[in-house]
Amino acid sequence: MSHPSVYPVPASAAKRSLLTNEQYMQMYQQSVSAPDTFWAEHGKRLHWFTPFTKVKNTSFDSGKLNINWFSDGILNASYNCLDRHLPQRADQVAYFWEGDSPDAQKTVTYAELHQQVCKLANGMKELGVGKGDRVTIYLPMIPEATVALLACARIGAVHSVVFAGFSPDALGSRIVDCDSKLVITADQALRGSRVTNLKDNTDMALGHLGETSPVQNVIVVKHVGKNVDMQAGKDGRDVWYHDLLSRQSADCPAEPMSAEDPLFILYTSGSTGKPKGVLHTTGGYMVWASMTHQYVFDYHDGDVYWCAADIGWVTGHTYIVYGPLANGASSVLFEGVPNYPSVKRMAQIVDKYKVNILYTAPTAIRALMAHGDAPVEGAALTSLRTLGSVGEPINPEAWNWYHEKFGKGNCPIVDTWWQTETGGILITPLPGCTELKPGSATRPFFGVQPAIVDNDGKELSGACEGNLVIKDSWPGQMRSIYGDHDRFEQTYFSTYPGLYFTGDGAKRDADGYYWLTGRVDDVLNISGHRLGTAEIESCLVAHDAVAEAAVVGYPHDIKGQGIYVYVTPRVGIEPGAELTKALRDWVREEISPIATPDLIQWAPTGLPKTRSGKIMRRILRKIAANEHDQLGDISTLADPSVVETLVNNRLNRK
Ligand code: 6R9
């Protein structure tokens, strides 16, 4: 079936829209030509204990890198998400929690959330946690996760959420990197009926750290009800969440924070070395989170909103917690996965809570699409008005399926491009303003100045393709890499001096629409999750059987990218099915199930290298993609015969 390449704004979306296209254009112009005036106005969407008088104070210039927004304003993120709504929204639902099993559900009102946040905040104070201290959160998708983030924000502690799918070692290294005093976890997590032993993992992580562990206490939520080992007692390390809260007052004043005080750290993968602790501060981030949530989803008071991400990723931070709560929204919080107990689950949840706005990822859409009409059979889906996509480029087939099956052809899809580093959405359609082209993230949000540069850093004009950079600061931008400000400057501002480099490639068409083409560095995007090839490689070479390993991505129907691994065994090691399995399990356990290699090709005769010893990844990518007839110039290789062997034994032969 052929589909249009441009979709006009549906009349229904234009009618309810907060903005017309003309207004978008005008506001955009103002946001880039007079940023101080524009953001002084929109900064007022928050409650400031002391209003800011300064607005934008930023520079991307070499040697003068400086990013400050609203710097003399004083506010508190949790106050903005809770207290200021209480007069009108105390009994409004903040979260409709839907458990992993369709029978498990509960609602949390703004008043209840406020009360729990105050109690946990007081409990953390009792344990000696205060302003500026770091707290690691390792929780499933349960209301206590949102409570934990907000309780940290309330007392000015800096949260570092670690995705509950990460291994003990990944957890441990993140705890050490930011020197966390406290860990908040649960007995177990449930996803698609599969159990993860979060408390056991925490014990293992802290056990491995031994004397070097900075952690003084572990707060444990009893979620599934499993018996876990508690290092209890008077001076014990572990405390039950419910015990701690039962003795706290529900009165906890929100700590006055400077706009540039840290709000959170979130680790993300880069192209080299260990994960980076992306640091976000309070004022600019909160303005960005709330403003993008309102305009990008065309959010109106009373809408039911569902962002199906996990709180372990930035999408969960900004679009499950801070953005929607700052706007007083009612959100669905879902513990499980879209295909459990059946592929109808997502549509059933939409109908059950009459969801108006649904925000999910291409990988979830493709996984459902593989089942034809089954995921939406029997579902009404009439409540839906806006659909969103995030995490990776959405291919037009998946876009059209989502548009027709979930959106019934008249819900705009906002394909939102952004990154952990950007704090919130930067390039996106607005539902009532932007004509859509499937596969394009379309146009910049207010204040965002994207540009495309060639490999020498020369800015290209008109329709073009190259590297995506952002020319000036926006309020939600990350401020540093925790503990390594030089690496921040090096990673994002040195490739193209004076510009923020995204690491993504992009095209711009004649209408000025942006089309993201994927990472141009060694970062993989597996089902929307970022993983550095270097991280997986260093994990592989830590295995006894491995002499050398190279990891590349290859096109994968559902995951977007799959992980293709080339391994040279150590001398005397006989590779075989058993060892292949052992290596997969190794990576799975050392990093995370997300990082599990899809294909492992043994390369006993070695990897293709330049004469200076650099692995030629370009060639490995082509072989993995089954494009071995397009290897290009291989004359610079030290030993071209290596390539022939790899091509002959390649694993992806679709
Ligand atoms: C929010 C999030 C960031 C990377 C980013 C890009 C890819 C995200 C996208 C997209 C094309 C979109 N990405 N959204 N690519 N279209 N709509 O995913 O953050 O986990 O840090 O990943 O994801 O490659 O650079 P994060």
C-alpha cells in the first residue's frame, strides 16, 4: 500500500492546538533573536521562591565555555511538581499505576504523592542525607520511584537513577563514580513476569566494592514481597522503606535551590571509555521539561498522558516525572512491557485509562507491528489524540502502522529528537502546527538552533546532509559531566569548536525539515538504548578466552540495530557453540541483557587493521550489514586476506 509523504495537520488537531503554525513561527523567531526576552517570559511558568533577574548567560566559544540560565533565581523542583498544585489538584490523580500483571493497579493523587515525598525526604534526612549529597536510585517502575526522585529534589540531594535492568557491576561503578551515600532499591522487579532481584544485585554491587563503598544506607521498598537479607540492627546499613516512612512527619519544607544547583546525574554511554555522568541543574531543566511537555504533546489540563518509557532513562525523568508533574498532569505509570501477557496490552491500557497522549519508542511499535492487526484487535483507541515517538529514527513503515492502527489516521505523530544531554526535546513537530513527513523529526523547538556541518566543520546551507550540531545554548542543556568538566568540553565542544556536537548525522530537506540518520560515532542504539561499542569490547576482552574483540551495529528489524561481535580467541582456545553461548552470557551478566550480542563471529585469523594497528570498523560494519560487496578501498590494510575469511564466515546473510 502506498502512503502519502506529507500529512497535513488534521482539522481536529488544529482546532484544539495551543498554537497556530503562524504563532509557532513567530515565537520561534523571537526565541532565537531575543532569547532574553523570550525566556524571561517563559521562565515564569515555574514558581520561583526568589524570581530571577538574569536570564541567558552562555557561551560555546573555545576557552570560554559557560552555560548559565536564570542563575540568580531560587526554586525547588519538587515544590513545582507538587506543592503549588495542591490548592486546586490535591485529589487529582498524579499517577495511574498499572502493574506488570493486568490485575495490579493503584492510583496516587497529588496530595498522596506530596505526603509520601515529604516523608521519604524526612527519612533521608534522618539517615544524614542532605543538600548536595548523591543518592543512587535502583527501582522498578512503581510509584515509589517517582517519590524517590522528588524526595531527593525536595532536600537538594542529587539523584542518580540506574536502570533496574543493569547488572551489579554496572550499578557499582555508577555508585562509586558519583560517591553515593544512599541507595534506594526494592526487593525485586517484575517485567513481563520475569523477576530481577534488585536487592540481591545491590548487595552484590556493594559487596564487590567492599571497603571502597561510599554507601552508608540502603532503603528497600517491599514491592513483590520476597524475603531478602537485610543488614539491619541499630547501626545496620539496610532499612525498609515502609519502616522509615512510618516514623516521619509529612511536613518537609522544600529546600531553596539556586537555578544552577544540580538536580540529577544520569549515566549514559559515549563513544569511548566508561559511561558519562550527565549533570543537569534545576532552573533551566525544569523550564525546558515543563514547556516541551506542554507544547510538544499539545497537553491540555485534564488530558490523560502516558509515556511508556522507563524512569531509568532520560525520557522517564523528563516526560514521566518532571515535565508532566510540573504541568499538573495525570499520567499512566506502567511497570510492565508492551507484549505481556499479550501483544494487546498497550491498546488495552490506552482504553482502560482513556489515554489521550501516548509516547513510546519505535522498537516497541515494530515489535507490535510484527503481529499484524492483533495488537489493536478489539480495542477502541478512541481517546487517543496525540502520538509520540522517541529514542531512534522511526522508519516510515512503523510510522504508518502506528498512525493507522493506534491513531486511526487522525492523530498527529510527534517524532521527537533529543538526548540525555539535551534534557528534553529539541527537534519535533507540534501537533496542531506542523505538517508531518513520516521519518522526519521536522523542525526545532523554541530557542533551538540546529545546523548541519561537514566533516571539516563548515556549516552547510539549504538541503544538505552531514553532522548535526546546535549553535547556541537552550535552558535544558546538560552543564557538565559529573567530576570531569574537561571531558564535557572535550566530548561536546571540541569536534567543531564553538558548536555543540550531537554525535548524530542528519539531513535537511528543502522545507527545512530535519531527518536524523543515526549516530556518526561509535555509539549503538539498541531498541532505543544507548551503548558504547567500547564498553562491550572491554567487557569481552576481560573474558579469559578472548584475545581481541570488535563490536559494530547492524540493521535489525525490531531492535533498529543489533550487536554484531567479532572475536579473536586466545591462542590454544577452540571456539565453538559452547564458548559462543558463554560469551553472550558473560556480556549479559557483566553489563545488562540489553548489551547481549546478537551475532558472534569468531575471527581466529584476526581483525582487519591498518598498518598503524587501528581496527577498520568501516569494513566490519559492511560485513555485518551483509554489504560485503561494498567494502570500498581496502588497500590500506596490513593484511587484506583477513577480510576474505571474515566475509566467507559472515553470519548475517539475509
Ligand atoms: C531521548 C533519548 C539519544 C540518541 C540520539 C539519537 C537517538 C533519540 C531520536 C533519535 C532519531 C529520534 N534518538 N530520539 N534518533 N530520531 N526521534 O533517546 O536519549 O538515550 O541519550 O539517546 O538517540 O541518536 O543521539 P538517549
